[in-house]
Amino acid sequence: MSKTFQIDETPLRDVDTAPYQKALNGEQLDVLLHGDGPCLVLAGAGSGKTRTVTYRVAYLLERGVAPSEILLLTFTNKAAKEMTDRVTELVGKFPTGLVAGTFHAVGNRFLRSHAAKVGRQPNFTILDQEDGRDLMKLAAKDLFVEGTAKRVPSASVLADAVSFSRNTRRPIQEALDLKYPAWEPFAAQVEDIARVYRDKKRAANAVDFDDLLELWLELLTAHPAVQESLSRQFRYVLVDEYQDTNTLQGLIVDKMVGPRQNLLVVGDDAQSIY
């Protein structure tokens, strides 16, 4: 059965573009002025990608878009700080309500508000990489006592292979074949360890960095009301350093973009790590 939605929006006001014309080159200005709808921007190193994204945010704010209607995402803490610092410099202060940061930081923010829906308490603990490896090692020991005939990879290999599987949405066997082919015959054991590792995290009310993404996607997928609320809240979704996003992050972005389809992603495909 089809549904009809009423979208109430404040009309965007006209803005004097002269200051932007002075600050940006022709290609950057084109992105700033025509960034509505689905928009993919490919640009090389040093071409001002982050500059363009942050000017676009300032332009939207000047047109009357509320800060709380803008979602600004990037890959690393360094890039996130650069983005927010530039927005603050452009508008005079950080716009209260603007949601900006790394995928993991923003995922953490949303999960704290909806923790129960994904099997956690709001005060869940975030495991760092070392804690995650230690817990993975415990999971392996629970299943396979030292000295038995069963062989398992080191905790470091286990953590890396399972993380790669989760972020690329590939089966563990395929992840092992791509990253650690010598361990591919032991995929079943690795799957069992990953299951015990997952159960231990849930029992301890803990998440690792990958959970901040996986549980965010689970929240958006398994709870349509939450997905609709968030996607309707953000009139504009902007992603910097898009070449570094993985499959899991890409699926999250797709879910966060609402009916207006105002998605602007900027990246350098020559630097893609995936």
C-alpha cells in the first residue's frame, strides 16, 4: 500500500553570491550553487574539496536552512576537526544543532539515543582496538583450548579479518581468502569465534568501532520509524573524503538521505582505500 507524506519546508531565501564568487573558483562555485539533489564531486588532491563542502554548509545556513537539518560526515578525526573549524570560521561560531563528525562519532551519537533498539544500554562502553583484540582472543580461547588440534589465527589476524568482513559486507570466508588466504580453510572456526565475540560484547554492554556503524545501519533498517525520522530531519547530507567510505558506510548514507535526495559527496577516486 502506497503512503503519502507531506513535507513542510521553510522556503530558502535568496543570497548575495558575490562573496562566494570571490572566495571560490568556477568549479567550486558551481558545486556550492547547484548542490541540491544527488551530487557526486570528483576532485584531486589539493583542489579544495573540504573548502567547497564547508562553503556549501555556510551557503545553506545563509539561505535559511536550520543547522539541525544538515548532516556533515567525514572519515577521520583530523578531517572532522578541519571541517568544523572551517565552518566555525566562516559563520563566526559553530552553528548550534549542526551534526558533524566522523561516521563513528555520529553513529555513537544516534545509538546513545536508541540503544535499547539495538540491544544495548545507553551507557554502553566503546572498546578500542586493543580491547577488541583482547576480547577476540578470549572468544577464541573459549572455543578452542590451547594444545587441541584446532588451529586458529592470532587475535590480530582474527580482529582484522572479521572487521574487513563487516565493513565490506563480505562473508568471512571471502574476507579471509582476500586478506589471509592461508587461513581461508579455517573460515568456520573464525565464524564461530566472531559469534562468541559478538555475544561477549552484548553481555558486557560494549561495542567496538565497527559496531558503531553496523548497529547504526541495523537501527535504520530494522526500525523504519527511526529511519524516517532521521532522514526527514536532515534536509542536506554532505560527505567529505567520500573515497574513503566503505560499503557499510555507503549503506548508512543511503538510509540517511531522505525524500529530498539532497546528498552531496566529495572525494578523490584516485586515493580510494577500498
